[in-house]
Amino acid sequence: MARIVVVTSGKGGVGKTTTSAAFGAGLARAGYRTVVVDFDVGLRNLDLIMGCERRVVYDFVNVINGEANLNQALIRDKRVEGLEILPASQTRDKDALTFEGVESVLNALAETHDYVVCDSPAGIERGAHLAMYFADDALVVTNPEVSSVRDSDRVLGLLSSKTRRAEQGEEPVKEHLVVTRYAASRVGKGEMLSMEDICEILSIDLLGVVPESTAVLNASNAGVPVIMEEKTDAGQAYDDLVARYLGEEREHRFLTEKKGLFGRLFKG
Amino acid sequence: MGFLDYFRSEKKRSASLAKERLQVIVARERTNRGGADYLPALQQDILEVIRRYIAVDDDAVRIQVEREGDCEVLELNVTLPETE
């Protein structure tokens, strides 16, 4: 039986899909059979970030409607063994994802995988609700910026009330904070909320801090999960994050700025 | 702190402003949460029932849910008009 992990945030553009792709690829690289499911119906993008957009034939909604079976819709990643994606539909019908449909697809995926990663759409509407409803764990992606932190808090409220685990009185969804687009130099200058500030406000455990990095755009340009770019700061940050999720102790890197000689002279 | 910071330390840091504002708004939004969705409707229904018997003000019924360990307590306060 797989563990279901939702990647969510409330606010758009904070790095949910980047995180879903990197996290899924990282779990698969660690040897777990992993599927990443795009819940953003109408605005499919996970396929593009993972570089398999030209191989999409059937999608999540086709499977729900019985127009294709799951194996026809799943796309096997060509780089990482054991990684698959289930693309979202491009339909404009907002009700295309049904509760029963999502439940049956997730149940089927759970039988054949170790991890099911649900890439949530932004907002708190139907798609976001269904993406989190069946989750065992949640990665809450947050930027060090007021609107993102506030929306993350709202999402934490929903995770503790509007999920299957909450409604059935089971052990609550395990919440992990992922801070992305972190600019240590700006934090140092007091221009950006620090990782400690965000943890204090949201009061959840920190899983990882991903630095603001040119590597993220470069990787998405090429359709490669950024975790595969092993020499980059963002790639290493995601590698640490996955290792921590799997129980390994790893120190947080990228929390302080790298100082050049010039910077050291003037900042002591 | 480098010696250049000495000249820069006058301005209030924007990050601490952000933190203060977030702490206030998040605390406020959390108290409105957890509250079940049906509470306002329940409050209105109870008010209507009471009004069948007594003339009371719009704000005569106050309702809130408090959590004590595993159990939730629904607290209902009805202010009756003073009798003359």
C-alpha cells in the first residue's frame, strides 16, 4: 500500500510543480516505485516540467471516465527507473474530477506503487481539495513572502479539517514545510523573512529550504526535474529534502550566503 | 555585523515588519477557523425560534464551540430583554 503525498500551497507560482517533479524523481531514484499525478485540470504542466509532454496520449480524466485504462495513461520516465506520471486533462470542465473517480484511481495506483505524489493546483477549489483529501503526508510549499505564508496557513487549516484522515478521526496528515526561492543574502540584510520566521509563524516542521536559483528555470526549460542537476544548489537542496523525508538526518545547507572576498572584507 | 551595517541600521527592516503583520493576521484567521461552517446558520435558526416566544435583539444569541481535549462543547448564550 502506497503512501499518498500531496504537494500543496494555496498560492500559485511558488514551486509546487517543480517540487512535485523533483520529489517524485528523488523518491524513484532512491528505489521506490513512484507516480506523480497532476491534479491541475485545465492547466496541465507537470508533463512539461518533467519533459514528457509529447508522450501524453490519455490523461487522468480519460481514466476516470473509463475512456482509457490506467496503464494507457501512465507515462514512464525515460531517465529514472520506477518513475511514472499521470498527466492532467486539458478539459475546461471543472467538474471532470469526481470524488469517486479520484478515489478509485488513487486506490489503483496505491496498489502498484510505493509513493503517489499529488501535484495540487493553486487555490482551494475542487482540484486542490481532491488533491489533498486522500493524502497521508503533505509538502506545503511556501515562499518567504507575506501572501504565500498566509495562504500556506490557510492550507494547513484545510489539511487538518477537510481531509479523509481528519474526517475519519485518524492520525492527522503529516505536514512538512518546504521553503522555496530562498535568498539567503536578502535574509541577511533583513529584507526577506527567514526560515526561522516562517517556521515560527506556521509552526510546522521544516523539511527543506530550496534557494532561489537559476538552475530551476534552466531545468524547466529543458524538461528535467531539477533534482537531476546534481551539481546545482537547488538540485542538491531537493536531494537533501528527499533524504530527510526518507528518514535520513541531513543538515540544512544554503541558509547562509556564500561570501566572496569582497563581501567578507566589508561584513566581517 | 560589519562596520557598514552601522550606517544602515536606521531603517526598520522590512522582514520584521512582514513577520509582525503575518503573526497578527494568521492568529486572527485561525480563531475564525476550526469553527464549524454551520455555526452562523445555527445561530440564525436559534434566534428565529426564540423570537417565536420572546422579542429579542439581533445580537441576543451568541454561540461558540470550545475544544476541551477530545470533546467539543457548544456554548450558547441567550440574552433576554430586561423585564420592566
